[in-house]
Amino acid sequence: MELWNVRNVPNQLINLSMHLPVNPPILPMLAKRVGELPPGANWIFEPKWDGFRALVFRDRDEILLQSRDEKSLNRYFPELLEPIRSQLPAHCVVDGEIVIVKDDALDFDALQLRIHPAASRVKLLSQEIPASIVLFDILAEGDRDVRGMAFRDRRRILESLISSAAPPIHVTPITSELGVAQDWFRRFEGAGLDGVIAKPASGTYESNKRVMLKIKHERECDCVVAGFRWHKKGERTAVGSLLLGLFDDSGTLQHVGVCASFTDKKRRELVEFLAPYRQNALAAHPWKAWAEQEATGGDAEHRMPGGQSRWSGGKDLSWEPLRPELVVEVAYDHMQGNRFRHTAQFRRWRTDKKPSDCTYDQLEVVAPEELAVIFAGGR
């Protein structure tokens, strides 16, 4: 996933003098999204893990966990350093995903809590809810740069080097059978996996190139539009995102996320379209208390849907309330707790739907799949 919440951590820049065939920092290989699993015999499929992407560099005692945006993650996951030192080869570079498993499912919220400025807090969390790392590729082994080798051959090298690895180090399962990959796509979502990755079996490792394919879950949902944020460009002439809400069992409108990704033309049109709904919007707004806290500089932790935090990276999260009368249909991949895990995508306005119809009941409930089925051997 995109490691958006460590992009603005200035003290975690990489400053190492490693002597490996592939030295940091480098960018990982990426994937482009497609609608379905590709047919044919030249693909190798893997579960898509929902965590922090990490390139692992080891040069004897020197270890670096490098994030997708070329920063060090070492201080945030101290519990992984010794297992890497004891189980990985003395000179290697591998690619993987840092995850946290809680209650038999991946817990991305717990993972986010690790990006904390206080070392004492990180240490406590690393002991209470330790992380794991799932490896799925290798870039270098010993004095060999293996990025130019076919993925099927790199995978064999990876398996041979860490065949006896124990938790918290894991190797992702793979299959070349389309039917098995389709089964993974259906069954393992309940355990928090994002979908399935398809890699060309003969493909080389290409940094920062979208040569892999990712197939993710997508569903539709009707939401109340209760506010919006201005686009960062345009000086209040373009809408950046719509703030979405769903009613819970008690009738409270909960903020569940945003939808965005509009064209520039659509952003400008939305300003005019939403203008009537801004009139007297705050008078009886269900999020009035949050807006008032924001205006008076209240506790950011309790401000919703606006408010700065260590996750926001300095972004302006102030918002404009709208009378909660509009209903929009959005596409989303899956829920994380009671919120959309990623930004939802605008589909259409639903003038035929009442806001009161926008409840959590419409969401598809995915039965949890025992993560141990593919995450064998412990956490």
C-alpha cells in the first residue's frame, strides 16, 4: 500500500554506508490495478497483503527497513531487527510487507499507531502487538544482484535462503493456478487481505515500474454527503473531496471517509452544485460539535472529520459543512472497522434515495477467514 503516513517524518532519512550489490535507497517494484485475474500460464499469483511495504537491506550487522518512499522504518518496528539479523543471510536485499495480525486478521489501524514520535510508545506497542514481515521477492543475495533474473528463479532463491524462517518472518504463498488464486481472492478478504497480486513468471525486478498486476475488491455503497474539502489548488474555486457518512443503529451519522479523484472540470462544477446545500448547513448539522471544536482549536483527537494529526502530514483538513440531504453512490474496496479503508470513488448521485436509507446495513459482511491458513507458524 501507499505509505502516506510516514512521508513527512524528517528524522528518518536513510544514512548508511552499506556495501551490497544493491544499495539503498531504491524504489520498489509497483503494480497497476486491473479488473480481473489474468489468464494464461505465465503468471504467478500471491495474496495482496495490507501493510507497509518494506525493502530489507542486510549487510552483516547493519540492517535497514526502507519504506516505499525511501525512508527508514527501523525505529518504528524494533522487534523485527533481531529476527532479521538471525534468520536472513548476512548479505541480502529482500522485498516484503510489514503487517500486524490481531484477532486472526490484519489490523492496519494498529500498524498506523507505530508511526509515533515517542520511542517509549513505539517500544510499548512493539511488545503488546508485535509486527511481522511477509517476504515475497529478493533483489540481491551475497555478492549477486538478481534483479535481472526471472521472478520464478528469484522466488526459488528466496525460498532456499529462508526455508527455515520462523515468526515473525514469513514467506508469502504463491500459486500458478488461476483457480487457486480466485479462491484466495474470495476467501481471504475476511482476514484483511487486499486482493491478489499477479506477477509475470519471467519478469525481472524493475524498480518504480508498474509491471505487476493487482486485483482488488470493489463494492458499491450509498452514502450521505455531509461536507466537503476545498482542493489544495484553486483558492476555493474547486472541490477536493466529498465527506461521506452512514447512519449507525442508533441513528447517528458516522463519518466513514471521503470520495475524490474528480477531473478539474468536475471539481469546478461541484462548487456550483453544492452551493445551495451550504446555506445554513451548520444550524442542525450532525457534525456541528466537531466543527465548533475545530473553530475553537479543540482537541484534534476528537475532531471529526477535520483535524490535524501525525497522520495528516501537515495537510489542511478543514472542511465545509453541507446540509445532509444529498446521497451519492460510491465504489469502495473494503471497510477497516467502521470506515472505508481507502478513498472511495464517485459513481453517481442517487436522487431516488433518502439520506436515512444510507446505513451500515447495506454493506456486505465478509466472513473472517482464519489467517493461519496462509499465515502459518505463529503471528
